[in-house]
Amino acid sequence: MRKYLQLLISCVLISQYVGGVALAQKPRNLDLYLLVGQSNMAGRGAVETEDRTPHARVWMLNKKEEWVPATEPMHFDKPNVVGVGPGFAFGKRIAEAYPNRNIGLIPCAVGGSSIDAWVKGGFHDQTSSYPYDEVLVRAKAALKNGRLKGIIWHQGEADSSPEKAEAYAAKLVDLIKRLRQELNAPNVPVVVGTLADFFVQKSPSAAVVNQALEALPQKVSNTASISSAGLTHKGDDTHFDSPSARELGRRYAEAMLKLMK
């Protein structure tokens, strides 16, 4: 019996210690953050050791709506290509700023999705999903374990065409209004990020989308826009490499922290 108890205690201790980081048994009273957008929010960077190493107070809601220690890749929109995005770096920086809080990340980005898919009933054929409907389901499930503290949005590549870009600004304002209303969070901070310089060079209409993203704080209260300037791609002129995705996450976090002061 004594050996059995010792073994049981050892198993419990191991379960609370993953990747060299001590983990709480269950996340409680989480500060929740929605990660929404398309592939550069989901992440396409190569996963490295630091991306697989959990943080003691940063959790993520997995595909099964279970809270697990956050690691990359945290999204599941396109399992064969998903990789490092800005989410984990964002969560770690927020946790650093709030050492007594547990951080809960809600990954909901869908690679290739146009902003038109982020409406009620909007269907995304590449992933056979309903991005907006599903983000509401996942967010409401997460809210059972905490309070929504912020939303970060990185999207617009799919709308960077002459026929779509001009309408982007109004659609973005409407999306934020709907998310806040549906989630009963009328003034929750929202941070958006501009499309990368390398993508603008590839798709000139992306400059119009960036103008809409940069102008958002003048149109919607308690929002901020961060720049993707200086970041680099993974070789495809579209997706951030891992160091850039992590840096993007830190930029999102710094802007979010300013909004929450």
C-alpha cells in the first residue's frame, strides 16, 4: 500500500510538471483573450523548442473545448500546415505583466478566411467551417472559466483585392460591434494588426486594408492598431516566420496592456 501511495503521488507531481514548468492542476478565474483572424493569426511558422515549452499560467482552449497548457501550434484550422503564430508569445507577455493572473487563450483563427466569413452563418469552404458562429460557441464555453479581457485580430490578406478592399473598413467596424454585443462585453479591448510590408508589395490592395486597420482607433472606442513593419516571411511572401510571429504577439500584448490600464 505504501509503495502504491508513493507511486500515485509521483504521478500527480509529474502531471503538474510539464516541459520544466510547474503547472496548476486546473485553470480557474482565467483572464480570457480571443485570437481571431486568418492564417497569420493561426500561425504558419516552424515550431521550435521554446514554442513547445508551457508557461505555468498560460492556458489554451483546445479543439475539444478543454483547457490545456498553451503550446504551439495552438490553432487547428488546417492541421497539415498550422504552426507558430502570435498567440503564445502574446499570452506569455500578458502573464508577465500580471504575475498573479491565469491567462486563457481562445484560438479561433481560420486560414484563408475573408472577413465576409465572419458573419452569422458565414461559411468558409476551405475548412468547411463557420468561423463567426464557431468563435461564439468557443468563447461562450471559455467564459465558464473566466472573464473576457481582450480580442486580437489579424486578417485581411483574403480581402486584399480591388473589389474587396474598399469595403473592408465598414465590415471591420461591424464585426467588432457584433462580437462585443454577442459576448456581452461592450467595451472589451480590441487590438488589430496591419498586414505585412512584404504582403503589400505582393498585393497592392493590401495597402487599402491597412489604412482601414490603422484608422480603427479613430472609429471604435477602446481599440488599437499595431504595425507589422519590419517583420519577415517564411519564404512565401505571405506568412510570418517564427521569430516574426512571436514578435507580432509581443506587439499585440504591449498594445493590449496599454488599453487595459
